[in-house]
Amino acid sequence: MPESPHRLTSKAERDVNVCCQFLDFNETWERDMGPAFMAYRHDWQRYSAARELRPFPMHLDFDLTNTCTLRCTFCPRTQMARRGTLPPAFTMPFDVYAAAIDEGAQKGLYAVNLNASGEPLLHPDLVRMVTYARESGILDIMLHTSGLFLDEPMAQRLMDAGLTKLIVSFDSPDKAHYEALRVGSSYDRVVANIRTAARLKRQAGSITPFIRINMVLMRENAHEREAMIDMWRDVVDGMGFLEYINYYQWDEEDRYRHRVAYREDFVCEKPWQRLAVTHDGGIKFCHLDDADEVVLGNLSSMSLEEAWTGEVMTRYRELQKAGRIREIGLCSRCSTPMMPVEGD
Ligand code: SF4
């Protein structure tokens, strides 16, 4: 891998996942968010790194909707559509969301991410959901979006509602290449939308949301990383570089830029960080479980705390710590433990 002239913070140091690197242009942002936010980030590092169990998850991922108008070539959703396994369109009712937030607010939930299998800006209650989380005391409220529907009114409403992190997926500084990767998107519209969101924030003198561009690094675009930094460094607060992952080997193309191999001794940090909530209140072991393979229970009859401390989560954590991650069916087919082969 060529050395970047820009200082990258390895997620191996920050979040114990070697698949991501972050480049923060605004390096004081977390500190500027205040002592409570810093304490949350400290806990995030501590519990993740030590694989230490906290009484309640630090983070919840909500699958608000699986609707998306794009067909990004490398996205698991696109692969599901191609394989005919995409579920019918759904949206999460507000009450399901509120029930999870209410429990989380009582029991020490720090963060929520408002997307999983679709485009969150297509959920009709999105702004209300951000407001509800903020008014409930959730410290970190984030979402990942294609940016296509992030027009000025939406950017303003999300900022006013208290969104803390706005993460926009953007994978090439070249218009033709971007639109070939993000099939159905518009380069010009997304660039304009990101610039508008950054301007609104600047004009308001607000430190939130932290605006980050996420780039998925693949064989076909990795050479564009430095040009991406040049394109965005004076516009947004930071960038994330995520190594492409062929989730569950659904993608028939080989997009990895390194040779990878499954690490049998991999201990994933996620079971010590987070749970996921499906649109109908299902509580999932892992937010990357796109096929809803391991659903621990439902909010209608099980609390998040019960799921978090229950038998299945306990056994899965024990298996992972014992170097037996392959015995967890979902993890054995997951590509997160796929690591670059040394020397490659
Ligand atoms: S399915 Fe993958 S990401 Fe999820 S806990 Fe298992 S190894 Fe980690």
C-alpha cells in the first residue's frame, strides 16, 4: 500500500477494526463536543479494545428502511437484489424505534446509527427520530447516506434536529467513475448537496453534524484516494477509508485490492459494542446480518438488556474469545475476519 502524505488514524488504534482508517481534518471535534462525549468515546475505546462487557450496548443500529434507489456495484443490497433475496420494501414504525430509544436512554446507550440496508433519508420520520434521540439524551446520533436526497431543506432539518454525524458515501473524484460505481446516483447533485450541508453548518456556527466522506477502497478506485482527499479536505470535517468487504461472498467480482484470508483467531469487537434493531423490532446479534439470520428476540417480548446479556450473546462472545469464531455460523460466512495476507 503506498504511503499517504496525510496523517491517517488507523481504526486498529481507535476502534479495533483494521478495515477502516480515518483522516480527521477537524481534529478537536470530539473534545469540542464536551466532557460527556469524551467520556463516551473513552468507554468506546476501552470496552472495544478489552472486549469487556458493559451492562448495556453502547450503540444500536436501526434498519429504518431497506428502500434505496441506487444499485451500487459493490453493495450487499445490490447483490441481494441480483440473487432475488431482497425482502419486500419496509419502513420502521416510529413506535418501534421509540421503544428501543426509551430503554436505551434509561440504561446508558451512547450512540445510534440510523441506517442499515437502505437509504435513511427515504424514511418519512427520519428527522423526528433524530429529534427523539437527542431529546432522550443519546450523545451520538449518526447516519450514512448516499447524499442524493440531502437537499438544502433536509440538511437544515437534520442539523436543527441534532444529528451529530453525517456520513456521506462517495467513492471517486471522477464523475464518470463515481456514477459507474454508484449506479443511479448523480455526481453533480451529491457534490452540491455535500457542499450545501457544509455551508449551512458553517453559517450556523455549529459544530454538528461532523460531516465525513466515506470512501470504499477497492481494486478499481484505490488509486484515487489522494485525489479524493484533495477534493474534500477544505469542505468536510473528515474522511473514512473503508476496505471493501465482500459480505458473505455474495459479490461475484473480485474487488479486493489485497489478497485476503479468513483469520481463525479474529475476535470481532462488535459483540461488545452494539446490537441491531430490525424494522419490526427484531433484536439482531450483528448489524451486518443482512439476511436477519441471528435474531435474538423481539422488542415486543424481550428487552435489549435481556438480549445483550442472554445465552446466545454470551455463548457467541465466549466462542470468539476462545478462537472458535468459525463455530458461529453467521461469523463463519462473514467477511469481516478476512484480513490482508501479510507481505501482499
Ligand atoms: S457477523 Fe461478522 S461483523 Fe458480525 S459479529 Fe460476526 S464477525 Fe463480527
